[in-house]
Amino acid sequence: RAKDSGRNTFQYYSRDLTARAVERVQLESSLHRALECGEFLLHYQPQLDLERGTLRGLEALVRWQPPESGLISPVTFIPLAEESGLIIPMGTWVLSEACRQMKAWFDRGLVTAEALISVNLSPKQFDQPDLVALIDRILSATGLAPSQLELEITESTVMRSVAQAGSVLHQLRELGVKVAIDDFGTGYSSLIHLKRLPLTTLKIDKTFVSDIPHDANDTAITRAVIAMAKSLSLEALAEGVETQAQCDFLIREGCPHGQGYLFSRPQNAREIEPFLRDRSRT
Ligand code: C2E
Ligand code: MG
Ligand code: MG
Ligand code: MG
């Protein structure tokens, strides 16, 4: 299109590109400042045992709160943090803060020893050479039991290099940490590899969950993932459960766990505590 309509359009596009590049550099430098000034915070979303309605765990979800502006979604800044490498120090902060908070909740009796804290790891974080040592150090520093930490990685993180991922995953499992595949069904995992990797959990992507039980394809996919998890001895957890009809379908199909707006939106630590008081009773 730029070519057809001549020089002005070209200038328009190039100005636009420059503006975007400047915006990126500005955003990147404000991300650095954000980390230094403590502008990141965590929201927590409960994960439930669907049948009993009790707490299975919580997913930690990072947010950015710049001064004098609204809360910024990770969808906006994680990709840039990933590209710029800032994801490494930021991710370390997320891991430490999530483990610290979970231990504090445990000590106050707000969560049981079985409850998990799930933390997302981006591909660059997963690739950092000292990941296992880092996790070990954070667990020791916070005093959180390794069995209470679950790391969420995506299919693509694992499938880029199955051999390398397998070795890291084995070391993590040796520490006692759990590993979930996030957004399952949106990537291209091979079942052979999934079977060989020491995983604990499959999180069914919310794009499938959102159209059950009326969409025949999504219903079939969800059913298949639940069955597959069962046969691989993995726990299935459905993301993005928004309606009672979805929840009923998942229970009927034998999906043990779910998380979504039906139960609770992600909220900050203080806001989520009444929910913990309510649901942690066993
Ligand atoms: P994710 O790990 O798949 O997280 C689930 C996302 O779905 C969250 O979006 C959550 O708020 C949203 N969600 C939860 N329940 C529902 C529901 O019922 N309906 C709908 N439509 N959405 C629901 P959020 O918090 O904006 O996070 C987006 C993504 O950003 C995450 O997807 C994850 O990939 C990434 N992310 C978030 N926090 C971190 C982090 O600390 N580190 C890294 N590396 N990535 C993170
Ligand atoms: Mg996740
Ligand atoms: Mg997900
Ligand atoms: Mg998703």
C-alpha cells in the first residue's frame, strides 16, 4: 500500500515508525525505573477444587502501577520486558514476592500446607542458566516449602529444546517444585514429549473454556485435554471459568481444578484475604 500511494505515504509510515521507536525506548526506560522504584505489584487469582469449592492455590499475576496513572496490564509490558532482558530482574522480584506472600499467608493460617502459589515464567526466564539455583535460593530465603511452589511455562518454552527443558524440569522436580504447562492447547506440543517430561499440571487455555458447553469443537478439545491429562497422570486445571454452565460441564467431565472470574478476579494480597479465609477451611 505504501508503494502505490507514493512519497507522502512513505513519509507518514516512516514518521510513524520513528514515533513508535521513541515510544518503545521511553517505555523501556520507565520499566527500568519501575523496578528500581518498586512500581510492580502482584495480584492473586484463586484456583479451586471445582467439586469441593476449596482452595487449590493462587496464581500470581504481575501488574505495573506507575505514579499518577492507572494499573498497567502485563500483556502490555511483559513482551517488552522479555525483549529488553528486564524480565530477568523483574521475574526474580515476582518469584521472591510471590513466595514471601504465600509463606506469610501460610504462617497466618490463611492457606493450608497443600495450597500452591503458581508463578509464570517467560521463555527467557526459563533459559537463565542459574534458574534452579535461583529458585532454591528464593525458597530458602522465604522459607516456603518447595511443594507449595508451581511454575507455569508454555508449550513453546518447552518445545524449543525438549532435551534442555527436560533437564531443567528434572532439576526443578528434584527440588520438589511443581511445573504446569500454561495455555495448553494453543501451542504445538508433541504428546511423546509431554509424556516424557516431568510435569505436574496442564492448564487448559481459556479460549477453549470460553465457548463450552455450546461450541462443539471447544467442547471436544476440552474433553480431550481432560482425558489426556488423566492418562498422563497430570492434574487438569481450566483457565477462564466465567459461568456456572462452564463449571458444571468441567465437573461433569472430571476436570479437578479451575480458576476464573466466576470464583474471583485477580486482586491484590489484602483484597484476596477474605476469599482465603472463606475457602481454605478443610
Ligand atoms: P496467563 O498466565 O494465562 O494468566 C491468565 C490471564 O487470564 C490473566 O491475565 C488473568 O487475569 C486472566 N483471567 C483470569 N480469569 C479469567 C476469566 O475468567 N476470563 C478472562 N477472560 N480472563 C481471565 P493477566 O493478569 O492480564 O495476565 C496475562 C498474561 O501475562 C498471563 O497469562 C501471563 O502469560 C503473563 N504474566 C502475568 N504475570 C506474569 C509474570 O509475573 N511473569 C511472566 N513472565 N508473565 C506474566
Ligand atoms: Mg499463567
Ligand atoms: Mg494461561
Ligand atoms: Mg491464555
